[in-house]
Amino acid sequence: MPRSYDTAVPPVGALLRRYDNPGEPLSCEPVSQGLLNRGYRLATTRGAYFLKHHLDDDPEVIVRQHRATQRLEPLGVPVAPPVVDTRGDTVAVIGGHCYALHPWVDGRHRDGAHLSTVECRRLGALLGLVHTCLEEVMNHPPGRSARSGRELPPQGTGREAGRGAGRGAGRGAGREAGEEAGREAGGEDRGRDAYESADPQETFSLIDELLSLIRAAGGPRDSFDVLAEHRLVERRTLLELHADLRPPPAPAGGWVHGDFHPLNLLYRGAEPAAIVDWDRLGVQPRAEEAVRAAAIFFVRPEGALELTKVRAYARAYRRAVGADTTELAAAVHRVWWERLNDFWILRWRYQRHDRRADPQFAAVSALAVWWTREYEAVREAFAT
């Protein structure tokens, strides 16, 4: 069943009363709706805020995400720590729902087409910084940072809003392939010893189910239905040809952002201003996040990757985290396999009757085919 989304205005008055002099509310406008949460630009007489309504109403998980951003900020990671209320909390539970308030960031999203080669290197280095700093802040007790020598905020405390950090405009609805598989656990998979790859037999069953849903639908078929059927049949053939290339389980990874893509990175001019949406913070193979991110940042509308930019980005990432070429090559293989078996956009459309991700399908589905054809070139771009 599709998830139900109401259009109720958040409890702005009750929320603002929890904070020290936030100002009187002037307006509360929805920001482009994401797939996992709702966001609003809240203007008050004291300034602007990003109000986030967490649809996953688990305060402990949200607090863990907040804690991470609070401790990443003094290490130089551009983040958007939440505003702390008068009780020292960063999550407000009102009417059974979880809300968080962040100062507003004026910024814009930039994908790979808008990045120069130098900026692609900076992007790879930035993700490397995220991974190395997460390893420090998530695996060391509160106190002095071993890396910077600076005091880290103790757990459970926050950081006030006077620095211009926070959430920016233009939050998009898109999530890249892999939304359904491999990331649902978020931070709860810390105890896993290995990460299984997709089982092609299960994928064949899913393809049959999706084809049945498309063909059984009443009324005229549109161009999306025609393309979806074509891609499903095409993908089944590719999987039959390459089923013996299923990768073995990957070893346990490190802490990752979990959803690093253009809509979760705000730029101010040429500089990253804030990495947002830490909802999928968790433990996964780190190099795979680097490959997934590149497959989103640098995909062209026709489904090809800009390999020159990928190479610049990947080299900077490898230097930042100290990863060798073998690790990146293995990650490329696993993410390629993930893409080959992934149909989350079609599941949302035909099983959940949710079409918000439809605009991504043409490029995402073409990428899996192109990547299979250009497999060696893609691996070389990431690993050399």
C-alpha cells in the first residue's frame, strides 16, 4: 500500500515554545517533499529555520543522527546541526510525531554537470572527509577529538543556531536506486559481519511480478509503462547472461552518510555549505557509498557516466580515506550488481502506486544497461 501523506500544517506554536526566544511565526511553507520526511521553511521575527517532520517517529534514532552532526561540525565537515531547545533536546515529540528545527541555509544543489574537474576532486575529498570523521566521532567516546585536538560536544547536547548553518531550499523528492535494498537498516546494521548481494532468483521473481502488474493494469498504457516493460525484459536477459558474476558477501564496513547525492548537498557559490538528510546514517561498506554517490552525481540523462569527472572524484576520495584500488574495484562490481537487480522505482509505481520517483527512471534504468556494456571502463575510472 502507498504511504499516506497528509497536508496538515505542523504544530508551529507548540514547537517554538520549546526554544529560547525563536521569534514569532510569520509563515511556514512546505519545501519540495522528500520520500522519507517532510520539510518546511519556517520564517519568524528572528529569522528563518528549516522545520523537519520526521516520518520515522523514533526519537532515539533521530537523536543519534543529530549527535553525529554536532560532533562532525568542529572537525570541519559542513553540516547542519539542529537547534537545541530549552531542555537541551534536539527532537520535539508533539502529538506522537517527531520534529526538529534547523537554522535555514541559503544554498543550491549542484550535480556533476555543474561541477568542474577541480570541483569533482573537492567532492571526492569531501566524502572522504565525511567517512574518516564519522569513523572518529562514532567510534570514540565524547571528549577531545584525537584528530583535531578540539573538544567534541558530549552526547545529548546541541549547538545553537547563530552560525548560519542549517537546511536549505529546494529539497527534492528524488532518491537514487538502492532506496529499497541495502539501506533500510540505517544505523541498525552495526552488528552485521557481512553484506549479502542481491539474489538473481529473487530478482527474476520480482521482474515477473512487475511485468504482470504492468500488463494487467486497466486503461491505456502510457510511455512510462512501455519503457518499464522494455527495461524489465531487457534486464532479465542481462541477468541471465551475468548471473554467475554475483559478488560474494562484503565485509562489514564503516559509518557512512547513507544517502550522499546532489539533493542532500547544498552549495553556496562554489563551496559546499551543508550536507543534509542524515536519516540513513549507518554502517556499510564505505567505498560502495563513494561509488553510489558518483553514479548519481555524474550520470547523464541518457544513462552514461561522465567518466573523466568520475576519475577525478574517485582519486580524491581514495587519497582522503587511504583506500586502495582493489577496494574501489570491488565496490564498483558490487554496486553494478546492485543496479542490475534493483527496481525500486518500479516497485514504488506499480506496487505502492506512488509515482514521485518516476522522473528518475529513464536515466537510472539506462545506466544499468550502459554500465554493463562499459563495465571495464567504469572500473578503470574508479580504480586507477
